[in-house]
Amino acid sequence: MAPRRPVLIGAGVAVLAAVALALPNAAATPPAGPGPLQAPTPGRLAARLTTALGADAAGSYYDARARRLVVNVLDRDAAARVRAQGAEPRLVRHSLARLDAARASLKAKAAVPGTAWAMDPKTNQVVVIADRTVTGARLATLDKAVRGLGDRVRVRRSAGAIRPLIAGGDAIWGDAGRCSLGFNVVKAGRPYFLTAGHCTGEIERWSETENGAEIGTSQDSSFPGNDYGLVEYTADIAHPSEVDLYEGGTQPITGAGEAAVGQRVWRSGSSSHVHDGQVTALNATVNYPEGSVEGLIQTNLCAEPGDSGGPLFSGSTALGLTSGGSGDCTLGGETFFQPVTEVLTAYGARLG
């Protein structure tokens, strides 16, 4: 483990306590310096094209090999508009509206704990994940809801359990456990940090060591529904806008952006340190035992208990906060992240 630092690095060096989660799959090699990649550009272009296409929108993803944004369209006229904007069009069957209608049906009829769903633009379907706890009556409810949605929906089983977890370890602590620090921010001229809402909802006071001196107090928690929380620093300590890469130094964080499907991303946390992977879906819904959380970034990254609240980033761009998932960094699984742009807007805060 890297030596302890005398400052609190805003994303992963230390981490906050309480409910971390069981999570997924990804390469365990820390980036030697996660460069800018194509982080902010695909997300911004995808959002712009989705708005411009309106009813013709059908999702998009970033093709890392071709280094191009692929945009699903329903007809050749829409394809020409996409091509004119420098993206690659792809004809598909289902519009976002039809897939969103399928998601709405699932929400109304199958929001059982242990399930999650998101639109997969590569298959033009809503993919439902059902973990090992979805059996008996829960499975029957899911099967009934899926029936009739046709090829708009596909169900995939997961061997793990989708949930946030309480854990202990070498990080920043509260009286109920630990999580991970997400990003340092400034609000109304005062220093704060962001982490998962299921962490701040359980813990009020935070310290740098177990039973140590207080460094901050929880000011807000949004969970379920969302999964983000705000902690105000109460101790006079440095709080740079950086992510701890552990054995790989630190990564400065200079701005926040939107994730894109197919984008390569990194995550840092107090339990499993740094891992990289890809964004697999956006606007995901996760049905935890505590309630549903919507609008999450889905990835094939791994994470473990104690990593909750830690940062998702690409180069110097902040993308999200670790929420939950299934599996671990040995078995793999899925991990879900709260988009950080939504959090900054909600709190009227800026990175810093």
C-alpha cells in the first residue's frame, strides 16, 4: 500500500465510511497516467446529437478502436445528419422512446431488489441484470414484466448480489464504517467533498483514521433515488483537486464531464485502489434493497466494500461517484456510478 499522505486527495486516497458496495470486473493494473483519452468530447457530441435528432434518436456509443462516436438512427435522413456532425450513423430498429417505454414498464412492474436495467446502444435493447437473489416470487414478477416487451428487453443473470455494503479498512472513517472520498469541491467559498449518499446518510462525522480526530461533517444525503452526499471540512487540512493513483502518483482533476458508452474510464477507492474499464450504459436504474436509484453510469469496472463514494474519472475529467454493484475485483461484475455533473448542479458547487 502506498504511504499515507499528509493531505486529503479528492478521490480515492482516503475514503469515507459507511456503506461501500460489492462490485465488478476490471483490469487491476493502475494507469501509468490516465491521459485525456477522448473523455469529454464523445459525451458532449452524443448529448448534442440526441437533442438534435429528437424522436429519431436511438442511443450512441464510443468505438474506441475506430476512435469515433457511433450514433444509432432510424432512417437514412437521420444518418446523413449524424454523418455531417462527424459521427458514424448506424441503422437500428428501436427508438429511444420505444426503449424508454420498456424501461417505464419495468419500473412499474418489476422494480424488485436485486435487479438493474439500462439501455444498451450496441444491441439496441434494454438489458436487465438479475442477481442471485432474484428467485421465486421475485423471478416470477420479473418474467411477467418482461413478457410482452419482445426484443426490446433482454435478461442477463449475475452471480453476485447488487447492493451497497458496510466495510472496514485503512481509509477515512465514521462510526459505522468507511467509504471513499470522491472529489473535493468548493461551495459558497467553503471546502467540502463529495461521496456516496448511502455513506453520508449513515455517518455524520468523519475522521482520517478509525476513531481519529474529526475532519468533516455530513451536510446532506440523497439516497435512494440518487446516490450522492456532501461533507464539509471542519479541520484545517489541504484538499487538492486530485485523485490518488496509489502506486501511480496522483491525477489532477480540472473539470467535470459527461460519460459516453464505450469510453475508457478509471476508478479509485480505498479498498481496491485503481482499476480501469469501460462505460457500458448510461441512465441505468438499480434496485437496491434500500430502494431504487436512477440515472446511473454503468461500467464493467470492479470495486469492493469500502470503495463506495470514490471517483470515476477519465484523464483530468471527473465523471462520477461510486454507488454500488455486484461481484468484486476477482470475480468481476458490474459497477454503477452517480454522474458528478448532476451533483455539482444540485449543490451549486465547483471542483476545487
